[in-house]
Amino acid sequence: MLDMGASCSLGVASKRTVPHSGMYKLELELKRGHNLAVRDRGGSSDPYVKFKLGGKEVFRSKIIHKNLNPVWDEKMTLIVDSLSEPLYVKVFDYDFGLQDDFMGSAFLYLESLEQQRTIPVTLVLKDPQCPDEDLGMLELAVTLTPKDSPLEERQDSTTMLLRRSWKRSTKQQQSVRLSDLHRKSQLWRGIVSIALIEGRNLTPMDPNGLSDPYVKFRLGPQKYKSKTVPKTLSPQWREQFDLHLYEETGEVLEITVWDKDTGRRDDFIGRCHLDLSTLAKEHTHHLELPLEDWRGFVVLLVTLTASAAVSIADLSVTPLDDPQERREILKQYGMRKSFSNMRDVGIVQVKVLRAEGLMAADVTGKSDPFCVLELNNDRLQTHTVYKNLNPEWNKVFTFNVKDIHSVLEVTVFDEDRDRSADFLGKIAIPLLKIRNAEQKAYLLKNKELTGPTKGFIFLEIEVIYNTVKAAMRTIVPAEQKYIEEEPKVSKQLLQQNFNRAKRCIMVLISFGTFINSCFEWESAQRSIISFVLFVVVVWNFELYMLPLALLLLLVWNYFFCSSREAAEVSMDATFEWEDEDEEKEDKDSEHKGFMDKLYAIQDVFISVQNGLDEVASFGERVKNTFNWTVPFLSWLAITALCLATFLLYLIPLRYLVLAWGVNKFTKKLRDPYMIDNNELLDFLSRVPSDVQVMQYRELKADPGQSPNKRRRTNLS
């Protein structure tokens, strides 16, 4: 029998299994309890048991009244996709109309279980607040069976270091120097473009006979999660994303379908696998994949393309410094190639030279810094320079550019062999703000990119792209990051988003107040001019004048708008940022049960917080389009408005409306698997909001100032 007490080691298992990342079936039988704690006045208790996995409740037993040695004999089956997360078992005493009393808890560590046979397990219950108190024990029977997944996530530290999730899940990994093998492991040899279209005839998982399905994709260490479509068995996702093909990872794409459940563990609907090696390259495949475990189909469009523009090299081997190779690249992205391979917009070359004055993260007063470069979902890193606050990397990185409005993020970490890496600094550089072949020192910022931290990083960046492709890609949906931090409830962030939305609304109110003042004749001169202008415009109005007016506003701001530097200064005064400690202590007491009841409220809170952010960002993006914050986009708007003015002047409105309607009605007939989009919203998504403008702005600092003084100056 396996005894898993709160203070006992799990190494007593007869056969320790290394945890994998495939699918597992966990069968649990809750048998009985022994000598449980007394919580009622009569010297007894009404116990029941909760099982939680990943912070969500997955099973709750029945209540056994007035018994300290209850017998449940209840069984349950779970589908788990990772053994690294322990099963949390909590016992409570049921009190009608009152908060239930805590009777003890224990962890069942799945990675320590022997697989493919039933194991008796005894859990010794403990209270973290009173670890010496005897709270009794539970008897269970556990069976863990692998579901024969063909994929096993690599455990070597080299590959794990490249994943975004290494910050949270690789506490025991060890980093190594960048050898040739390490360098090759970062480079992908191809791109898998996937369009998730729809699901058909899925299995109902909710009491209403429906499901809230979403899809998870896994290719080696890469993961992608789709949006959730509520209350349907035939969801329409219509999402497009890219994954990378690496030499050392397999070519089997694992697809799992889940039902979203708030407040408890999501239900497993089914899975399927796709062997990418069987698909022809440079060709779009329409696939209807049946789910293996349950009924239903998933419909995909999959395209495999080669990728040759991604590289890591020393300064002596720089692609754009070779005249012949440079001519080939300029030819590849020249105007004659404007309508071939529209997803390949350009190339960016980043020389990571050195850093100076980094923060000391180790007790020795030194750091072991390495640098990570990210462009959307492409991620590369340098080697580690040990025990140095002024490291020199002298490496050249090359990325494909799929969207000229992407932002290059460069983050410096301190390598720790026995725990996760420490953050040292970060910068974010929009590709359109890069000055080619200019060696520049960038002041490092904090994690939120809102203020300075200690140190500089020296980079030399060059971007070559096709203007026509860049313009065309502006009006298609932007690529989303696959792995982003979960949104957290923040009173400060909610207040900031509310203030941003309020400023946008106040602009409209001020405009309405101005118009009303003209009607009220508060200023005779202003009212007379407004009246004459109103009569002239209404009498002579044609529809083409609407885009023409917006065009004139753009031209006016280009020539007569106040300096953008002054606008940035005023923007700094608008935002007040405070450092927040995002880490929360884990509490294994009954108080955490109360927090579980607030999940739904937190979801609503986060939705309001994000909604305010979207409203404020929309208004700020419209403003920044006309303020020439991103000249490329403003020129693109001028081109579109000129074209709209010309068409509306020459072509009657009814013909334009007819053409628009015919296009909308026939779009689905012409391409049944087209992913819908709104060109105007896609355009505005490339315009930075005020928050992003501040985050992307390069900090100006006197190198002689101390970091604390620079920080106070920036925040004042």
C-alpha cells in the first residue's frame, strides 16, 4: 500500500515513472475514511471529499452523515494531459446553511504512481495551519493508464529553455552553453499553417445537451489553444495560426477537443492525430479528422511551407553584409515580387552585440546573462555569458517578417541552474521604427515596459520588406501570440482602463458641447461662421466629401500638428504605473475554498477590465491614425481615402453598395473555408494604443545617472 502523508516522501513507490505530457486515464475509487476529525457538537462529523486538479474541482463525493469512519465506495474516471500537476484532496464537514468546516487535506502525486495497475493508496490528512494535528486518513484505489499518445515532450533542458512556459514549469531544469547542437535545435526547417475551420457532430458534455468546445494543438513543445464557442455541437472557429517544424521534434500533430467548464476541470471530448510527413509540401490540404475517443469531426486546412530565412550566426557570417546575398534578398522583396507569396513580407536581421551595467542577480554580485529575441511567435536566444555584468554575445539572428507591424521583443535573463531564470530587463521595438544598420544602445525596461531598470543593450537591426505586401497584410487579421500570460484581476489596471475610456468619451462630449454652443449663440462670431458653413456644406454635399474631409484632417495634422515629442510627454503624465507583486502565496487551508467561490466574480471583473481596455484602445488607435503616430499607416490611410474619394466621385453610390452586397453574399460561395475579417478593424489593430506607444518608446537617460534616479525621473 502506498502511503502519501503530507510529510512523507513519495519515493516509496515501487516503480517511479518519469512524467510525460501525453494523455492519461486516471481511475479513482474513494473507499473509506478512518478516524476523521470531529467538527460537530455531538462528537461526530458529516464528511464529504473534494478532488481538485489544476485549481479546479473535478469530483465531489456524497455526504456521509454522523460518521468518523465513513464508507463511500465511489468511483470516478479523469482524462489528464500532464502528470506534473498533483491531485489535491480535501475533506469537509457539511453544515446546513453555514460554511462547511475544513477536516484536512492531502496531495496525490501522479508522477510517482506505477502505471497500468491498480494501487492501494492511503492519504494522511493534515491541516497546513496545524501540521501536528491528527486528522485521520483516507483509503483509495488508483489506476493510471497511458492513452498511448505518440508524442512525448522532450525533457532535455536545451529544448525546454526555448518554451515560453519554462519560467513557470522548469524549476529543476539546467541550462547549458550554446553549442552547435543547441543552435540547430532553435532553428525551424518549415512552417505548418493551420486554419481551424469547424467541428461537426461533437459529443454533448453539459446537462443542456450541448458543449462549449475549444481545441488544443500540440506539435513537439509548441502549443496553441483556440477560442471557445459556447453552447454548440457544431462550432465554427475560423482561426488561422502557424507552428514550426523542428529537426529534433516529430511530425505528428496532436489535436484534442475540450468542453469549457467554469469553476471546475474542463471535460475531454476527443482527440485525433495528424502525421505531417504524409502531406505534400507547398499545397493546402482540406482535412476532416474523426475524433478517436468519441464521435465527431474536426475540419482543418493545413499547408506545409519551407523556411530558409531563419538563422543564427556569428558576426563574421552576416547574411546582409554579404553583397551577393544582399542583392538576392533585395531582389526577393523587390516590387516585381509584390504579388508572390503574400505571407512572406520581408526579413529582419538583428545583431546582438553586448550589454553594459546589468543588474547583479547572484549572491556573488554577478549575473549569468543570456538574451531572448521574440518576433510574434518566433523565438531565438543567445548563449550564456557566465559571471559577467557586461556580457558580449556578438551574434546575428535572422527572422522572417510576416507582418511589418510586428514588435521585436528583446529580453535579458540571468541563468540559474537550480531554478527558473531571473528577469534582468526588456525592450520592445516596432519594426517600422527601426533605422537600418544603426548601432544603438537601448536602456532596458521592467517587465511591464513602463519604467527603466538597470543596464543597456547594444543592438544593430536592419529590416528589408516589400511595401505592397506590407500594405496588403495590414488589412488581414494579425497573428496572435499562442502563449500569453493569463489576465489577472487588478484594481489599478481597471482604473486605468476606465480613465482611458473616459477620455475617449470626453472628446465626443466636448465636440457635442462645442456644437451646442454654436446653437446657443454663446459667441456670435463663431455661430455665424458655423451657420454659413453648415448651409454651404449641406447644400453642396456629396458622399465623396466624407472621405475627403478625413483626408484633409490627416494632411492638416501632418503639416500643422504639434511635435510628437510633446504628445509623448503629455502621455506620460496620463499614466501612473506602480510595481505590483504578482506572485501569490499558496494557502492550503479552508480559506482557499472561499476563494474558489469567487471565480465567477473574477471572470466578470476581468471581462469588464478587458472590455474597457478594448474601448479605450479603439478610440486611441483612431486618434493615433490621424496624429501620424505611425507614418506608414497614416500614408496608407491617405491612399485608401484618396481612392474612396475618387470612386465615390465617379461612381454612383447605388453601384458601390450593389458591388459590396454582391461580394458579401457570394463570399461564402466562392470560398467556403474563408476566415471572415473586417478590413477596417484589422487596419486599426496595427495602430498602437497610447499604452503601446509608451511601451515601445525608447527611454532617454543620462548614463551617469543611477538607476533609482532614472526611475524617479521617469515616473515623475
